[in-house]
Amino acid sequence: MEVPPGRVERIADGGPEAIRSILAELRAMKFNGVLKTSVFRGDTPSQGVLVLRRGDGVLAEHRSEVDVAGHDALPEILKDAASARAQLEVRTYDYGHSSISIDHLQRSYPEAAVEGIGDPDAVLDQAIAQEAREREAYETELGARRDQERTLVEREEELYRRKWELEQEYQRSAMRQRELDSLRAELQTVKEASGLILNRLEERRTSQDVEVESRKKVLAMEAEKARSELETQRRSLSERQAKLGGLERELTSKEATYRDRETSLDSRAASLERERKQMNDLYANLQAEAEKISEARKVFEDRLQEAERRERLLTAQEAAIRDRETKLREHVASVSKREQAIEEREKSLPRRVAELESRETELAEKTAKVGKQAEAFETQDESLDDRREELERATKRMEKLAKDLAAKDRKVSEEEREARERQIDVRRRQRDLATRGKSLDQLKRRLERMDEELSTNRSRLKAQAVKLLRSERAAQLRLRTIETSERDLDKRESAAKRREAAIEKREKSAAAVEERTEERSDAAEVIEGDLRSRRASLEEEYATKQAEIEKRESEVAATERAVTKESESVESLKATLEEQETAFLADLQDIETRKAALAKSEASHTQETKKLEKRSDAVVSRESKSKQEIQRREAAIEARESELEAQEAALREREEGLAHRIDEVEDREAAAEKRVTRAEADGKRRQESIGAQRLSLEERLSKLAAERDRIGAERIALQTAQAALKTRETKLKDREARATKADAELARRKKELARIKEGLRRLS
């Protein structure tokens, strides 16, 4: 249903109280007009139109996903009007020059007819209740979805944790199996060695006494040699223990530096998180600025279209002015022709005056003769007095005619001077119009240059947004690499703990072997081999830890350099954005000033057109006056010159053609006014579309706020993950403490081993 726009009476925001008060006021005013509503239902624009007659509804239509009209449209319109996000617009048909007929609208759209609004309060209550129910259902559904997503995430985390535990348990079982295999191999070697020793002892017992003595001597010598070797080994072991103590102290110091670096890494991770947050905020600001630029671009395009429309109107007006000027030139030419005809008549007048004067002289001579004759014949010609009186009256008439001709000459000269002034004024206006056309062309070129600059700025902003996205992705990849390195470090720490447990088990097995072979010298070699292997393993672990620490330091340095580069790039992007914003604002100010200058030029042009119209009216009035004067002159000379009647008939025909042309010009002006009204209606529709776009932008802002809340929730989850990492670090510290205790226990066992060796030495 298309209804006339009418004149804007009121624009207000929606709401139950607002629509109630507006309907009550319109009903009290017995309002004749239209009530329009516009709102977004989700992502779908919804518009309603309610035509009012004497304050009550007669036509109704609602457009949304489903278009309805008539009684079905009333609840939808009131429901839209009850929304706080709606925009209400009241337009009246009761103004001075209004020609809108509501009866005609009712006849044109019978399908949208309604029999009054009825009770709006009940309909509004139903609409509010329905909207509340829909909102509650949406909130419950949203809560259920969030709970479901939360449970799914928790299940996924639980499955991932179980999978990780199973993988760890599988790795531990594999390590245990390998350790058991190694222990079994060591036990087998110990059994074989003990069997060989027992066999040797049995052989020695069964051998002869000489051999026994010799063997005893040999064994004593070997024992002495073994004692000396054990002494040297004891000294070397003490030296090695001192070296191991130094290495352990270095390891503890490096572990302390490692903890310090871990804390610095945590602080850098927090700073990186803050910078990531700033980058997200900057990206959101960039998106908002891009949207603002697109909106400003749309407004600029609308303004440019409006300027082009005004320029077209100006060109049309200039064409109309040119047509009027041509008509004025033609009229001036016709007036000049008339003036030439009048001048020719005036040129013929002196000849006639001379003839009259000659006749007067002849009459004077005749009167003189008659006077002479009267002196001679006074008594005979008494009728000559009457003739003298007639001659006097004739002379008076001739004098009056001469005065009238002189006055007409003066009027004709004044009209010629006015015609010359009009020609000068018309030429000056032509020059002004030419200069204005040049200024409009210059303004158009400037607008085109500004359009090109805006397009280049838009491309630059797009490129910068792409760079920001790339930098953000690179930062995310770096965060992922840091997290993977932390996970690798945790795995390595767990492997180190497993190695320490294996070392403890091996130490226990070595202690058992030492207790079994207290009296045998081969046990010392086994212990030395164990010590060598432990030292080698400790050195290897120390080297691996040192390499890991150096690698992590290099990774941290690389991340620091990357973060500094990203911060520098972000600062440069901020600076470029600020410069582009200032340039864009300057361009907008320049556009506003140019628009104001264009409006001023349009106003001056309209004033000049009005002046031209006034002057044309003055010319027409002067032409009418001159026409009347000419008619009077023609009436005065009509008896003497019959040829002027044909010229006057032709002049009347030309004047009728001019009047017909003036009527055509007035019709064109009426058509131009209609076009202006249509353009105003188009502008109002564009304003309505701009309002709808504003509502859509508000909804986008709300969505961005929701996205910001989601990012905040993710940030909280990251904080909880960091807390979990801190708890893991505390557990790692506890394990390191237990490792130090195990080292102390190992030192104690070494001391016991040394004491046992000392006892063996004494026994030997």
C-alpha cells in the first residue's frame, strides 16, 4: 500500500507508554494523517502504516517476513510500536496546500480497510506479554545451549585428560619393562659371577695344601694389591664426589635461574596476553572505524547524489532562464520593431506639422486678407467673427496636438533607454551564469578528487586491517609454539623424574649386590661401574637440561623480539590510523564547507531567478503599459492613418503568442515544483532507510558487545589454565625437593658404602 508522505508532525521512539500517549493525543485532536512504525525483528526490517481519520484508524498494513493488511495488521503494528527499539513517525494531511483525500485512499486500498483501532491497551498488553514470553523462551533456549556446550567442553577435556593419562601410563609401563629387563640381565650376570666364585672356592678347597698356601700368598698379594687399588679408587671416588657436589651445586643454581626465567616467562606471557587484548581492542576499533567510514561513504554518496540532483535542477533552471532570455530578446526585438514603427510615424509627424503650419500660415495670410477685407467690408460680412473664432479653436487644437507629440517623443526615448538597460542587465546575467557554471564544474572536479582520495583511504585501511589480522595470527602461532614448548618441558621433566626413579631402583639393586658380595673385591668394580654410569647419566641429564634451558632462552628471546616488533607495528598502525582519521575528518569538514558554499550559491541563484522573474514581470507590466499607450496613440491617430490597424492586429497576435509562451513557462514551473515535492519524498524515504540502517548498526554493536563478553570468558578460561600451570610448577618444585632428598639419601648410602669398604679393608 503506497500512501502520500504528508508533512512530518512528530518523530519519537517506541514504547508502550509512548504509543498510548500518541494514540490518545491523535484521537483527542481528531487527527487526519498517517502513523508509521519501523523496527528490526532480529535481522528482518519490519514496517507498519496506519492511516488515521478523525483520530481513528481506517487503513492498516504491516510489512515484514509476511506482509499483512487490514485487521490482521493492527496487532503487528502495535507490537512494533510497543518495542523500545522502534521509531514512530506521525505525518499529517491537514495543512494549507494539502490535496490528499483519505476517501480516495480507502477506495484505492479496500483490502487494508479497518473499522477503527478499538482498545489499544488490550492489544498492547497482549503484544508485551507475547514479547516477554518470546524473550524468556529465547533466554531459556540460550541457557540450555550454553549448558550443553559447557558439558560438551567438559567431556572433551575429560576425554583429553584421560587419553593423556593413558599415554603417560603406557610410557611409564614401557619404561618399567625396560628397567625390569635391565635388572634381570644384571641379576643374571651377578648369579653367573657368584657361581664362578663358588666354583673357584670349591676348587681351592679340594686342591693341595701347598697350592692352598701358595694361593693364600697369591691371594694376600692380590688382596694387598686390591687394597691399594681400592685406596686409589676411594681417593678417586672422593674426588668424583666432590666434582659431583660441585655439579649438583651448579645444577641447583641453574635450576634457580631456570625458575627465575620461568617467572619472567610467565610475566612476559601475561604482558603478551595484555598486548593480545589490546590488539583485539584495536581490531574492534578498526572494525568500528571501517564501519564508520563505510557509513560516511554512504552519507557522502547520498550527498553527492543530492548535489548532482541540485545540479541537474540548476541546469534545468538555467535552461529555463535561457529560454526566458531568448523570449525576452524576441520580445525586445518586437518592441524595438514597434519603436521603429513609432519613430517612422514620428518622423512623418513633423512633415504633417509643417503642412499644418503651412496651412496655418496660409490661413493667417487668408485671415490678413480677410481682415483687410473686413476693414473694407465690416458692415457686409458680420459672419467673419464666427470664422475667426473657429480658426482660433483650430489653432488651439494644433498646439495641443504638438504638445502631445512632444510628450510622446519623451516617453519613447525613456522606453528606449529602459530597453538598453534591460539588454545590459541580460548580458550581465549571462556572464554571471557562465561563471557559476564554471564554478559548478570546478566543484564537481573537486568532489571527484575527494571521491578518489576516499577510495584510496579505504584501500589503505583494508590493507592495514589485513596486516593486523596477519600479525594477530602470527602472535597466536607464537603463543601456540610457547605452549607446545611448555608441554615439551613438562614431558622432559617427567622423563627426568622417571630417570631418577630408575636410578633409585638401580641404587637399591646395587646395594643388594654390595651386601651379597661384601667379602669380594669384584663388588668394588661393580660399584665403580655403577658410579661411572650414574655420573655419565647425570652429566648427560645436565647437558640435556642445559641445552633445553638454552633453547628455551632462545625461544623466549625470539618471542620477545617478535612481541617488540608486533608492538612497534601496532604503534605504527595506530599512528597511521590517527593520521588517516585526521585526514578523513579534514576531508569531511572540507565537504561540509563546500556543501555550505554550494547551498549559498544555490540560494543566490534562486534569489537571482526570483529577481529575473520580478524583472520579467516588470517588463510585462511595462509592455502592457506601453501597449495601452500605443493603443491610445493608435486611437488618436486612427482617423488619419488606416495602415496602423494592420500592424496593430499583427502586434496583438504576437502578444497572444507571448502570453501562450508565458502560460507554458508557468506549466513548466508547476511541473518543476512537483518534481521538487517528489525529490523531498525521496529524501524522506532515504532518511527512513538511514534510520533502519542506524538500528541495524545498533544491533551490530550489541552483537559486538556479546562477542566481547565471549572473549572475556575465554580470557578467564586462559587465566584458569595459567593457574593450573602454576599448580603444576609447584608440583614440579615438590618433585625437585624429593629429588634433592633422594640425592641426600644417595650420599648417605655412599658414606655407608665407604664405611663398608673400610671394614672390608680392615678384615683383609
